[in-house]
Amino acid sequence: MIRFPALQDLKQGQNPFTATTFDDWVATPSVYALLQESARMHGDRTALIWINDGEPEEKPRQVSYAALLEEVSRTANLFRALGVQRKDVIAYMLPSFVETQYVLWGAETAGIACPINFLLQPEHIAELLRAAGAKALVACGRLPGIDIWEKALQVRSLVPGLVLIRVNGQKTDDSDVVDFESARRAQPADLSFFDLPSRGDVAAYFHTGGTTGLPKLVTHSHQNQLSAAYGAAVAANLCPSDVITNGFPMFHVAGTIFCSLSQLMAGAGILILSAGGFRNPAMIRNFWRIVERYRVTIAGAVPTALSAIVGQEPGGADISSLRVVMSGASSLPRSVAESAERITGRQVREMLGMTETGGVIATEAAWHDRVLGSAGHPIPFVDIEARRMEMDGSLGRRCEAEEIGVLVVRGPNVTDGYKNPAHNAGAFTNDGWLVSGDLGYLDLTGRVFLTGRAKDLIIRSGHNIDPAMIEDAFLAHPSVTAAAAVGMPDAYAGELPVAFVVLKPGHHCSDTDLQAFVEKRIHERPAYPKRIFLVDSLPMTGVGKIFKPALRSQCAAALFGEVLDGEPVRSLIVSEKSKRGMLLEIGLDADASDNADQRELAQQRIAKKLAPYLVSIAWSN
């Protein structure tokens, strides 16, 4: 049983959640029980709509709530028939198919789901599967332009005993590969005699931490996912008449929790924007016509995708069905938000979340006027504080209103920790709050403002510089389409701000002109960028976030190359450590390497030149 508060009460400033708990509003014990309840209430309504290109003549694939429950049940039964039990793990590498929804919720019903970023390399994927203890891997079969199946075969060779299940794609003669479609169809559409999960059972392991370092698997209980989905549904005032665009990958919490589970909880429709989501150029090109045809009410996108979408006008498309535009996964530049509001006539609302909180922490509630740059208030039953960061990286006292600090979170959406307990070190405060790693502050009303990542903070001679301030200044330039500010090592100040800038196609602008432009818009002189790197593109993660570790390594490598100019350096590789700091690996030229005396002298000179930067040096052979 799930209860939602009356919108009128919320508009009048009443807080119906006072002196109540999450259990008072959501008695549903599991994600599968939620699907059962939604099927009872909205059986004939469309739950899923899948499109391939968004062209007018396209015939979409549609799945009702009743059919979704049946297919999830068949999928759960299939996993049990393959020997999967409650604590066994089913990993999947799938684009955004309708079947991906069956696999995710079916895996959480029969055992534990483990969504995998299929853009990773096979060796890293295998490492994640070993860390999860995966018993089976569901993967997309051979399809044009998709190399998932080839990766899956490599992964199977690296993880002995892994059961491989093929979804879509070309059929093969491999007797040891399970065909998902035929095997699922052979299963019953109910879960009679099935031990259903309970609130505290593990529902999924989501990997986090990017593409470097040891695998970190976040534990999601059914309560974590239900509470995150419920809080977002309340804040967005979701209802059965809503239709949301879901262009996020289904290995990310944004695609699985808010853009899927919250909608399923409310009986809304999920418009799946092709297998590739916003990576598919057709979804950007046809976006406004898609809104018109499917009467989309909620347009959701990461900032980079939203920037591309608002870069084109609707061209006469009727987008009056839209009631809100939502963005998450990273901070939304003000210029992009303003463009979206100009085009749609609707307010843009940001959502703050992380994998460790079921994907949702805070969002601007539907009954509040939005404040640009704010992620709104915490969702029901969630608390947020900002705490001061000390010079050694530890967290100190609670910040005052509007004082920037590291955001910490607690609530029923917060994970109990990582699958590997060793990864919990530093993840929680001594008093049990989750350390988000985000920089931000709360105003006097408790509204949350996100300013960046704690690791992205640029610390110049003890002065904390918010990179967003620098990036916003560049993005205000009419020739700039993307910008990222990072800290470059400095012998005196520790770090200096530098910027990587991408110009719009056909535009030309010198770094000198850009420097003069941004200095008029950056109010803190220490934040003036010391260098501007004009680049063709910025490195991105699988969900469209700018991957700043690569940029920090790139500018550090450029700096150290200059510092060591004239030395017999053959190769110079910079990589980030787990905490603030870098690892510099240096290879010497053959002539210097072969002669022990020359090598020793060169190493001494290099170590002396680099000493002020306080880096670790590893000499490669």
C-alpha cells in the first residue's frame, strides 16, 4: 500500500510527513510488490513506450502495466529456473530496451541485480562481476553498431562458470547460451510458490567510482530504492497522466530509479528514447516532435544532453503538454536552464542524487517556484547538512546557512554501505551520515545549492575556489559551447585554476579574448584562470558528465613537461590517486636509462625540479 499526500495541502505549506515515518506512507515490502500494486491500479494503462528514431511514421512498442508485471514475473521465474536464489547476483549489459526493464526488476525479484556500464573494457567488467559474485550475465546479442556481445564473450572467458543469457541480436548455435526471449516465454506469468523479497533484502549492486580504481559496488536494499522513488514521486507530483522521457542508460540510477521506478509507482508512462538514449543523434534532432507526438509532460536529461536539445528550436512542434523540465547527474549551467525555459515556457528543476542514495536526495518540489542553481529541498524523510572541509580533507563542524561545505546525507534512501566493507572507510561520518562528496550549501529555508565536487574544489593557497564560478563565466560567451575548470599543480600555491574550453562549430576566439571576457564575470581574483586550453571536445563519462580527472591529469602532464624540458624524459604519465594528489610516472630516454651514472644524475635533477610540487615519482623501466 502506497499513500500520497494531497497536493493542495502541500501548496498551503502543510507538511503531512511531520511526526511520521516512511513506513507510514509506503507499506509495500519490495519493488515487485510495487509492480503488483501498479498493475492492479493501472493494468490497462501504458507503462513503457519504446521508440527507435522518433520519426513521424515510426510505430512505437508499447507495454501495459499488466503486461509489464507478467513479463517481470516470467523473467524472475527464468532466473530461478537457472538456479538463481535470493542472494545470487544477475549482472546485465544492456542498452535501453523494453527487455532491460524486465531483466532489472526480474533480477531484483529473484535475486540481486547488478547493472553494468557496457562502455567499460572487458577486463574491468570481469573485475566488477568477480567483485559482485555474479552467477549470470544478461547481454545484448550481436546488433549493428553495438559491440556488447563481443565483450560479453570475453567476460565469460575471464569469469569461469558464468551463465550467459542473450537478449535480442542474432541467434547463435552456442548450446551454452540461453536465449532470453524463448526461455522467458516458456515460464509462467505468476510467482506462485516464490519467496518474494522483503524490505531489507538486497535488491541490487550498482557500481560507482568511474572507470578507474578498484570496483566499488553500492548495495541497494528494496527500501533504499522504494524510498528514493517515493520521495521523487512526491516532489515531482507524479500522476498517471504523466509521460517522462527516459534517455538515461539503465546502468545508472537516474534511468532506473527516478525515470523508471518513480514513474511506475505513480502509474505514469515511461518513454524510452531508443536503445542509445541521448547518445542517439536522432533523439536530439527529433526531441521536440517526440514531445508533441507522445504528449510528454516531463522532459528529463543530463545537462550536456539538455544543452544539445535547447540548441535547436521546436520548429513549430506543439510542446504545450510539457509541465516541467528536469535535469540531474551534474550541475546545470544557468545559460542552459535559461534557454530551456525560454523555449518551453516551463520551469527547469534540478535534482540532486547519487548512487549511494538510490539516485535521489533533493529536488525542487512541484508546488514551489524554482530557484535557478538550486536542487531544491530534501525529499521526504531525508536530511542534508553541509560540513566544513578542513585542510587535511577531513570534515569539521556543521556549516552556517549559505556557507559552502561538503554535503552529508541521512535517510531511508541511504545505502548501508558497499559490498566490500573496506570501501566504507571515509564514506560515513562518525555520527552515521553519508559523505556525498558534493560541495554545496543550504539557505535559511533548507534549500540545497550544489556548487561542485569536493574533489573538484580548487584550493589555491588555502583559498577554496568553486570551479562552477569559472565555468559559468566561460559559458556566458557566445562562442563557447562547453567549459570545465580544474586545478593545475603549482609549486607555490598548491593549485591554480585552469580551464578547458570547447568553441561552437565555426566560431573562432583567442584565449586572450576569452581571458578578458571571463575576468569581468569572475568576482574573485584568485579564481581567474591561469591558462586556457582550447580543445575540440571534453572527456565524458557514460552518462554524459564531464570526466574531470582526465583533465586534471592532462594539464598536470603539460605543466610537468614544461618543468622537465631539457631532461632526458621519454614518457610522462600522470594519473590521479584515490584522494587529492597525483601519481607521476616517468620513463627516461634509452641513452640515459642504459648508463647507470647518467640515470642517477637525471633522476636527481628531475626529483629536485619536481620537489616543490609534492608529487610521488615512480620510475618506469
